[in-house]
Amino acid sequence: MQHSSPINAPHAHEAHPSGGVKEVIRITIYLSVLTIVELGIGYWRIDMEENFFFHFLSGVIIILMLWKAFYIIAYFMHLKHELRNMIMTIGIPMLLFIWFIIAFLHDGNAFKESNMKYDKYKQEKSIPPAKK
Amino acid sequence: MTTTTTATTGTKLWGGGKSPFNVEYGKLLMWYFLMSDSFTFGALLIAYGTIRFSATSWPDPDVAFKTFPFAPEGTNAPLVFVSIMTFILIISSVTMVLAVQAGQRMDKKTVVKNLILTIIGGFVFLGCQAWEWSHLHHDGAWWGSNPFLNVDGTKGEIGFTNFFFTITGFHGFHVFSGVVINIIMLIMTLNNVFERRGHYLMIEKAGLYWHFVDLVWVFVFTVFYLF
């Protein structure tokens, strides 16, 4: 069988052992705490006005989300314990997302701005209803 | 001269005779597959973001996702059900890690136990999603139909339900295939396939896929339910 040829297999995991059950429990607690904090902020935001603080909390939620993603990738998927070259071959292509997010969200926003400027229907729609 | 050249080639990382990334090739290709899959999910999520940024108003997720199974009509419990789903997925990811680690120790019994727990977690998550989908469908939400009004009181943006069902559906499809893969792993473990092979590397690859499903949910959960 191809799989059991000595160059591929059994030595592969011995070279970079994982932290064991202790590490798993530690990361589980971190993930749970981060999720609870995220949910807490989510509840808090429900009836909040869209002011600066509201958008600041949005930023906090995004940071918490990326933090959780880091724990899952680094420890559960074990990428942190792989060779540097291996990490780079996965990590560097992911940097494309930075451009994707900036470019496409800016594009969406620009579309809205031009609609509000030139489209009478959207213009009326975008006027917030009178407060009671 | 010739001997020196040979010696240098031998120490080069890509000169052959060694594993430059020190992972099995199947595992490396699983990583590359997950990378391409994350671009697919990324494309869907960024499309969602673009449409949302281009909309003048958008439905409030706390109004759309406020229900809970077996709760009486009119219950207002935003985020509760989805947080339970999130924890189910995190816990099933944990049992998967334990299965992978047990595999590295060649501990068949623990592998079987944790794989079964992971499969149960996957089914429970799918059940939760099926309930949520059928509930939303009952309320009139589906592809091309959005009963939830925008925050400013205008007719609901159709992108809200379209993206919700497409992205959670695509994620649910991944959960389903992950469960199927885990069931196959369980059958192979019970048949002593990995014992005979001498290593449980296949479980590690299935584990990578399962963690990826959990990873995607972290993003889906945040952008759909918290924003």
C-alpha cells in the first residue's frame, strides 16, 4: 500500500507532537469564553443606537471572531506546530482576503452612495422615518 | 567537484529524499483543498457584505432569529438558539481533536468513543439547522421571499434571506459531508483498517475537515447573527 511507505507516514506526527489533552481543555475554555463575550456584546448591542460606540463594538466582535479563528487553526488544526514553510504556504494566499474585504465592501458602499445621489426612489427610501 | 555538488544537493530542502513540509502528502492536499474551500466561503460572505453595504437599510437579525424550539409563539429570545448551535459545534470539534490525539497514541478505543461523540454533535447541529430552516420557511422566508421588514420599516431586502439560506445551506452541506466522512472513519476504525496500516493519519485528515467546518461557522455565526 502506498500509504504505509516509510517516507510518508508514521514518523510524520512524531516530529511535532501536540500538547495533549491539557492543551485541548485550555483552548476549549478560551473558545468558550470568547464566544460568551461575543454573545454578551451582541445582546448589549440589540437596543443600542448606531453611534460611535456601537461601531466600536462591531470592531471588537470582529477581533474576537479572528481570535477564535486563530485558536481553531493554530491548535485544533495543529498548524502552529507545523514547519514554518508549511504555515507560509497556507497563510500567505489568505492575505488576499485583506484586499477582497477592503475592495468589495468599498464597492458596495460606493454603489449605495451613488444610488442615494442619483436615484430618486432610493433617495426617498434612505430618509429615516420621523421619530415618534 | 562532483562529490561537493552532490553533497550540497543532498542538504537542500527541495533536493529530494526528505519531506520539505514534514507532513504526509494527503494531509498537505487536505490543507490545499480547505484553502480553496475557504475562498469559496469567502466569496459568498464577501458578496453578502457587498450587498449589505450597498443597501440603504437591512432587516434586523435579532427580529428574524428570535425564536427557540418548543417556545410559545411570540417568544423574544434572539441569539439564544444560535449560541447553543455554536457551542455544539465547538464541543464536537473538541471531541474530534481528542480522537486525533488518541489516534496518534494508537488508542483505538478512545478514537471510537470520540468519533461517535463527534458524529452525534454533527447530527445535533444539523437537526438544529433543519429546525431553524423549517421555522423560517413556515414564516414565509425562503430564497426569493423575505417577510422581515428593514430596520427603517421599508420592504425587506431580498438579499437577506437569499444569502442566509445560500450560506447556511452551503455550510450545512459541509457539516453533512463531514458527518458522512466521520462515519466512514468510524467504520474503518472498527474494521481495524488503521491498526493494520500502522497509523491513524486518515483520522487527522478527517479532523482537519471537521475543524474547518467549525471555523467557517465562527464567521457565518458572527456576520449573520451578531451584525
